[in-house]
Amino acid sequence: MLSEAAVVVFDPADNVATAKTNLATGDDIGLNDVEGESVPLNDPIPFGHKVAIRPIPEGAWVVKYGACIGRATRAIAVGEHVHVHNMVSVRGKVRS
Amino acid sequence: MNEASFMGYRRPDGSIGVRNHVLILPSIFCTDHVVSQIAAMVRGTVAVQHDHGCGQLGIDIEQTERTLIGIGKNPNVAAVVVVGLGCEQLSAPYIAAKIAESGKPTAHVVLQEDGGTLQTMAKGCRIAAEFVREASQLKREPASLGALIIGTQCGGSDATSGMAANAALGVVSDRVIEAGGTALLTETSEFVGAEHLLVQRAIDEKVAGQIIKIVDIVEARAEAMGVDWVGSQPSPGNVAGGLTTIEEKSLGAIYKGGSTPVRAVIRYAEPPPTHGLVIMDTSSDDVASPVGMAAGGAQVILFTTGRGTPVGLPICPVLKITGNPRVAQAMAESIDFDASPILKGMPLLESGQRLFQELLQVVNGKLTYAEIFGFQDFSIDRLGPVL
């Protein structure tokens, strides 16, 4: 079970959770891998930032509020920080 | 007094003000300083300062005209003195005549025709003083919440905006609409990535098409600049606060409007044609967007912020809401309502109900921090170049 004190998940379809407090590398917030093994945080997750709660393949949608908020620019593992370094908007771009 | 009513100032056109200002309004930027001098001399007046009114074309000058007239007609304004230079595109007599159609006391002075700068200032002061004497006699009387138009705005967003502040404001938008009032949802660039949800809530195909069209236009306008939105939408502060993409920001932003059907889409500074939830097509500028809503008749702005901001308007209370517990303390002198208890488990509806009570107090006369500290920001969205 994800810790409700640590993170919030807005929609069952989401593959990211949002930190409700500053979280540190190694924190156990109740994340599990696909085999059900406990996964500590890979990265520090600042207050308000996102952490992957499911594996997100490269190019896949990042889903928050039950809607697509962009694409992963590389594979993102459970427990990793999800932000500008590994995902990108698909809107507001100059079409080449 | 029950929850569906408030005490406000009844204007000759039937609209209800939540404040009782005498407005000194420049028809052109050339008179900004004269306007500020008149307002400094005459207690009970507020001054607008802007950089519009000449060298503008087509829909751009029309938008400025609509804004200045709308600000004059706003129910929070008891009377208006328009100050012109004399050679500008938007003349003071014209702006004053359009505002006077609302039936409120309105006058104009013109520097090039009224004896020069100092004499015009003196004339403006005399007129403003009489208007203040009259306005000071007006009393608040009971009014229905159906007369209320709330403007919703977010600025300096972070991840708590979508988690708490915008969600609580959405509850308030729903409550105001349930009571027969109107809520305005603005900032078209912050529909990008969430427009499908607004389209689903459009009352008919016409409104749905208008939503798609205004989003297409804002994207095309940005694309014409030849650059991506990265670095602008979301802003550096948004990104630091955990918002990664415009889609994510937008999905949190549209919570402000609540959950009711979208009944109309209107231009910047246009009065809403119906009660209920209405989209006004504005920029995401934290000042120009609220000014557009005030010009459309909004009596109060509910402004959510995750990073914190002090902005206020000359004629409307701007009720500031944060969902960020650190900002609620660090910028306490700019924050009227703390929605961050939602993050600690307070039910959203409870926070929304408390915010609704705060709104009722503010429309009944409780001052917001932006008013107490005298913030009188003013800006108008531009649609074209100045020639």
C-alpha cells in the first residue's frame, strides 16, 4: 500500500504519484515492483514532484489525473523521480 | 442573511457592487500621471494606469476600448472620471459616454481642451470630490448571489495548485453557480492538454467548437514565433514546483472552474451572456487576465498560487488562495486563504466550504491583503503591434 502521508495518486490509471512532503532516496513509501517486491525510492522526490509507481517504457505516456501529461524520453523504473530529465510535453512544440 | 445572499451596492443598471470606488481612468497612457495625481489628491478614488489607447489596430484597439469601458461599468465602480489627452485614438468623451450608458455618474476631462495639465488636474479633482461625496452616501443592501460574477485565476502555480488550491476553488465555483451566479474560467494557454475535458462539458457543439478554436489559435500564435513553449509554459517556477509539462499544469488549472457545464465562450473583457460557468479567452498573464474578467463584470477575483504572489486590482478584491503550506506562512501577508490542510487530510469539500465562507465575507466588505497593502495592478492583453 502506498503511504497516504507520503504521496497522492489522483486516478487509478496514473503511473506517477505526487509527493506530499520531501522524500529521500531509500525511503519506503509502499512501492512494489511487478513481482510485488518492495522498492525503495531511487531518487530524492521534492515536495510536489512526481515518482513513478509503475514501470514506464521509453516513449510511453506519463499519466496523472487520469490523463496524459507527456511522454517518457527513456525507460523510467518504479521509484524514480519523473520530471524534465526523463519526460517531455507533446504540446506547445514547433512542428518541423 | 443566508448563504445565497450578500450585502452589496446596487447600481442604476441593476448590477451589484461589492466595493464602492470612484474610478479615475486614463483613456490613453499619456494621462497616466495626471490620473495618479488626481487619485492621490482625492480620498475614496482609485486610479488605473495602462499603456494602451493609441497606435493600435483593429481587434487590438477594440479590445482596449472594450476593456476600458468594461472597467468603468464594473459594478464595484460608483462613478468615473475619464482623463484624456485630446489627440488619441480612444477619446475620453467617447469612453465616458459609453460608461454613462450604465447610468452611473460619469465625467471626462481633456488636457488639451481644459486649460492644460494643471488646470485639468484641478478640474478632475473637483469632479472626483463631488463623486466621492455622492458615493459615500450609498449603503449596502441585500442582494442575491445570482448577481455575483467570480473571476478565477491561477498564478505562480506549483503541484499544490492542482492538489489543493484549484480543487478548493472549483468547489466554490460550483457553489456560486448553484446559487445562480457566474464563474469565469480564463487563461486559454492553460487549457492545452486538458481541453478535451472542457469540450466534454460544453453545453452544445457550438461551445465545444469555440473551445477547440481558441486553443488552436493560442497554439498557432505561439508556433508563429518559431519556438517551443519550453521555458515559458510551464514557467521556471512552475517547473521548480514540480509541474513538468503544460498538459500537467492545465489539468490542474481547469479545476478552478469546478464541475458544471461550460455554457459559453466569450472574448477578453466581454460580459458573460449567461449565468453558470463561462470561459473567457485570455492570456495567462496574472494581471491582464483578471483585468479582462473585471472588465467583463466580475466583482471579485479568486486567485490561487502555489509559489506566492502579491498582485491586486484597483477595483476588485483579489482573494489569494494557496495550497502550499510553506507559502501560506512565508508569504502570509499576501495569502487570504490556506487550502494546504487538504494535503494533510482535510476533505476537499470542507476546505471548499471554508473558502466559500471567506468569499462571502470578502464580498460583504472584508478587505483582502492585496487591498490592505494597496496593490492596484493593471494590464490589458494585446492582440497586435503598436504602430
